[in-house]
Amino acid sequence: MKSICGQVFRYAVATGRAERDCTADLRGTLTPVIPKHHAALTDPKDVAPFLRAIDDYSGSFIVKCALRLSSLVFLRPGELRLAEWTEFDLDAGEWNVPIERMKLKKRLKESRKGEKHLVPLARQAVGVLKELHKVTGSGKYLFPSMNTTLKPISDVTVNHAIRRMGYEKGEMTAHGFRAMARTILEEVLHVQPEIIEHQLAHVVRDSLGRAYNRTTHLVARKKMMQTWADYLDNLKNGAKVIQISERSAG
């Protein structure tokens, strides 16, 4: 806001409407906004036991499926927990998330109302969904609440499950699945950043300034999602772990 006001005042000075830009007087007086990052496991050697802990999770089967899918699709927790069965085409291996549910700028949402964010599903994700469908497929939500099938699980359910697995708040969070995928896909699997950003549903613009399109890099994104799922399986099964620090040093 200070920057925008400064532009207004500088224009006013240039056009004779004001004598000076008074926002300069605020320099050093406003407390800077410090971004809060969600805790995440981003080192493969830490991710491997975490994945095994998910497989050993002894709580609700529905919550266990939410944990497994969180690692495979790395959507935001709210986008995952509100998932509805009508959004899925398991034969095609696709999940079309309504754009209105995505965390995008309001203006972008309004201009693209009715569009979908396409999430390619790896074979492993389809397998989890088919198992889950046997339990919750007759209802609206993938992850219904224990109290009523008319509502999804709460926004703290996955975090509580992670705590139950023995991971503290400062180690891993439901939102951390995104950072985990973002870091390892680029640093270890060498996926192009723009492919990852499109799949994360960040607002990415092409060379002509056009905003993210649901079909952009679709072939590459499908390949990436399967590569990611296979990589997680290998980690979980004890494959040799290439640490980020080792790769960077090389």
C-alpha cells in the first residue's frame, strides 16, 4: 500500500497537484511482513521413513487415504479435504478441481469461473482412490466427517494425524506436502520449475503474459506425476537416497 500511495503522490508532484511524496516519511517506521513457511520434510532421507509411517498409520482408513493422496497430488489441504467424487475420472486418471476452490487471486477466479484445475493422477493415486471409493464412493465427499457424511473432514484432521505419527508441528504439516514435492522434484528429479509451478496451481504466465491454462504442459505434467509417485515408492522401499546436499555439491 505504501508503494502504491508513493506512485500516486509522485504523479501528483509531477502534475503540480502536490509538493512532495510524503510516503518517504514512513521509511523504516512500518513493521515488515515476515512470511510464515509451513514446516515440511524436504530431504529424501527424512521423507522415506515418513512415507513408511503413513503406511503404518493405525487411525481411520479415510484419514490414511488422505495422507497417502496428500503426498501424491500435493494440493493444498483445503483443496484435498473438500474433494468430491464427481470431480474424478479414474479411467482417464484425472481430477478436475473447480477453480473456485483454488487459492488464486479473486479477479483471476472471477474471470475463469467454471474452469477446472487438472490434476493428472499417477497409477498409485488411482489405486488409493479405488480403495477409498469402496468405503465412501456412495457419498459426496472423498473424505467425509466421522460425524456426518454431509460434511468433509475438518481442516485440522490431517495435521492431527501427522502429530499422531510422531511428527511435531515444526517438522511436518499438511501443507508441507507441497514444499516436499516442490523441492525434491526440482533439486533431485530435475523437473523444470515451470512444470512444477503449473501443477502446484500457482499463477504462472507465459511469454505473452497470459495466465495459467488448465491444459498447459499437460503431457509433461502427467509424466512428472507418475515419476514422482514412482520415486516415492522407491524411497519407501529403501532405494538408495540421493540427498539434496550431495547433488548440489557435485
